Amino acid sequence: MTAAPIAQAAGRLAPLHVRGELLAGRRVGAFHHLTLAAPGVPERFRPGTFVALSVGETHLARRAFWIHQVKPMGGHGATIQIVVEPVGVGTRWLTGLPTGTGLDVTGPLGRAFALPKEAVSCVLIGEEYAAAPLFPLAERLRERGCRVSMIVAGRDEAHLLSTLEAKRSARSVTVVTRDGSIGQKGSVADVVGDVLRREEAAVVYGAGTVSSLHAVAAAAEEHGAWSQTAIEQPLTCATGLCHGCAVPVVGEDGAPRLARACADGPVFRGDRVRWDEVGK
Ligand SMILES: Cc1cc2nc3c(=O)[nH]c(=O)nc-3n(C[C@H](O)[C@H](O)[C@H](O)COP(=O)(O)OP(=O)(O)OC[C@H]3O[C@@H](n4cnc5c(N)ncnc54)[C@H](O)[C@@H]3O)c2cc1C
């Protein structure tokens, strides 16, 4: 691997805890795209950060969501968009809300993706809703003159996020589905090595399941590229206090230690994560 082509992970502004509002929601395939007013949060956003939303009538439980887009909307100024897959009590509650509902929003939380120092070739690999933070990342990379290619993956067509937008954002897009309903049939692991070689990738960004991220980090290492992986560990406090979202990593000194996904991550250098031990 050559000298680090990426800057240190960007510093961050303190997250805000604000009363937000659900402004709009629309269903696309298996996902709901929700637009939220969250005063002050969009201005602090960097790709790879997330928000914690209080869900349920009691507002006691909080759930984490990647910030997908920051866009102006009508008289609300900048808003944030998140992509939600209804899988359990909290996400079903959220996706069933009428527009105009007030929501407690904390964010942006976590450490963002680090950006390359130079205009290099970057491959962005996103699986299902977790591809959400890669779209604003693609925009930032293109602004820096980087060549951007994407792999968009999912179990089937309904679980692919914004393939059309990917085609607008990236120079080349590889679509892969487990059931072969669209694109190549297979998994991230099946295609990532070929794409990194073809694109002569210098920096690789991944967001998805642990097994896919493991494959991304391994392929990047084999190819001599740097990898940045956004890891989803179930979060309790989401602010770094409870240490409930431990990610096994190798520290700067080479010693194994536990990092907090919410505060030290969720973006980690792929070659620093002890992948076989994540979630154990
Ligand atoms: C940093 C981060 C960003 C996230 N971004 C998004 C997003 O953009 N969109 C989205 O839909 N979801 C996202 N998630 C996942 C989402 O927060 C969880 O799935 C959440 O628990 C769902 O809440 P629930 O009450 O609906 O379901 P729960 O009742 O909490 O869980 C439903 C099912 O999902 C499993 N589960 C819970 N948390 C996780 C997790 N983190 N990873 C894998 N499985 C889990 C549970 O074991 C259960 O089987 C993110 C998680 C993290 C940590």
C-alpha cells in the first residue's frame, strides 16, 4: 500500500438535540424516504454521519438512521432526508406517521468518511438502505475531482437504493442482487475484486452488512487500496457514553482494543477492524 491518500477522519461539530418535524414521506420499493426539518442539523452534516430519532409514543427509545441527503425544501430551509426500512416496532411506527408530526432528533452523530487528499479513483459500495450516506459522499468526491464508481447491492430489486441516482452520480455503476432480479446475480463479495481492479481504485468506501464490509476491506487490502467502512452496530445511547456498541479494532499501536461504533465510528478504516470478531 502506498502513502495514505486520505486525510485524517474529518473533525466534527457537536451534535444538536432538536425538535424536528416530518415534512414528507414517500415509499420507494422496500424503503420509505422521509424528509425532516431538524434546525441546525443539516448545516453540520458530513457524509457518513447519522441521526438518532426518538420513536414510539413515549419517545423513550431511539433509533439510528444514516443521513441520506441535505436539501432545501420550501419555507423550511435545509432539511435532511433519511431512508427507512420498516423492520421492527420503531421503524414501522416512524414510517406510519402523518406529515407534520414532531420528532426528537439528535445529530449529526459519529465520525464521517475521510476524504482523499488528491483527485484519485474511488469505488463506493452500498448495500440496501445502508447505501444512503454514499450518495452525498459521491457528490463531495466529484467536487474534489475524484473519479467515482459505485456498486449498488441488495437482496432484490426492491431493496436497491436509488440506482438511477447512482448512474447520475458515478462514472460507472455495478448493480448486484442476490436473486438476480436486476443486474448481476450474487453478492458484494462476488464483484468487488473485479471492480476495484477495473477502476484502479485508490480509496474504497463501504456501507452495508458486516459480511459485505469484511469482503470490501479484504478486497481493498489485496488491491493495495485504502478502505473506509461504515459499520452498523445496534446502538443504545448513540453518544459514546454507554460503550454498548463495541467494535473490535486494532489500535494505532497495533494492539487489539474495543472502539465505540457511535463515537469512534461508525466509519472505521477497513484494515483496522477485526472482522471475524464483530458482533460476537
Ligand atoms: C449508525 C446506524 C445507521 C443506521 N441507518 C439506518 C437507515 O438509514 N435506515 C434504516 O432503516 N435503518 C438504519 N439503521 C438500523 C436501524 O437503526 C435498526 O434496524 C433499528 O433497530 C430498527 O428499529 P426497530 O424498532 O424498527 O426494530 P428493532 O425492534 O430494534 O429490530 C428489528 C430487527 O432488526 C435487528 N436489528 C436491530 N438493530 C440492528 C442493527 N443495527 N443492525 C442489524 N440488525 C439490527 C433486530 O435484532 C431485529 O431483528 C442504522 C443503524 C445504525 C447503527
